[in-house]
Amino acid sequence: MLEPTSHPAIQRVLEAARRKGVTLEVTTFAESTHTAAEAAEALGAQLGQIVKSLVFVVPRADGPEPVVCLVSGPDRVDVGRLAAVAGEPDIRRATAREANDLTGFVIGGIPPIGHAQRTRVIMDPGLDRYPLVWAAAGLPTAVFPVPPATLRILADAMVAPIAEERLAADVEAEALARGPA
């Protein structure tokens, strides 16, 4: 049986980081951590420390161009903001098949780096609230920790506010649902 970190998808992520002079420590799980909540629970981390890599596409004559958005676990991408930031009014969320075809990874394991083709990456500054965040490492069962500034460099990401505005009442309700710290 293959050592979990020797899987080709994980190796692509590790190699992409090595090319930028960074060594990543990948953590693998027996069970899927394909949602941000599952990953946070498995790691004992806050939901906000989980990086969601969400794939969007810009229609082009020669096929869709991928744009990967990095946002904090509880956040959602505001497509209007993304369109403005990317300068692409026709941008839309990728289908699962498009996400896989364009990045080379399955949903739940899409990392911020190591994609099948050159990919524009936009990172929401909300990730900077944490000294360390956790991103998918190529499989729904693999993640790696990284400081947000290093993540930005690894992904060659543009940092711009792309997350939906969260109402204070929503933030408060989430804190109450988590219980005492």
C-alpha cells in the first residue's frame, strides 16, 4: 500500500511548494475532511483557520479559464465582488467536473497550489486573522498548515476582499453555537 503522502496528488502540491523553497508538512486522515467543518474538527482548529479553495471560471473562446479563490472556512465568495476584483463580469462558479479538469484535483481536496495549469489565485484578506491556516493538500483526506503570508507567496495570489460581508448578528450566532471558548 502507498504511504498516504506519496500519492501523486499530494506529491504535486509538495513539489509546487519545493519550487518556491518551502517544505510543507502534510497531515493525512483516514476519513474525509472534504468540508471545512470536517477539517476543523479533525484538526482541533477553528473553522476560520481552514482555507477553502473554490474554483470559478471565466468563459473564453478556447475554453474556460480557472480562477481559484482562497477564503476562510465560514466565508463565502461574493461573486459580484470577485467579478469586480478579477475584472471579469462573466465569472461563475465551476462545476465539479470543470474544477477537476482545470485544477487536476477533486472537490474537497483542491489545494491552493500545484494545479494542472497556470491558474489565477485570489486570496481574501480574512485569512490573515490567523497566524496559521490549513489548506487542502491534493486529496479530501490531506491538509497542510501554513502562515497566510507564505500561502500568498506559494499561490502567487492577489489579495483582495472577495468574501461576502458577514453581519454582526451572524458572527455572534456562530460564536454562541460554538459555546464557551
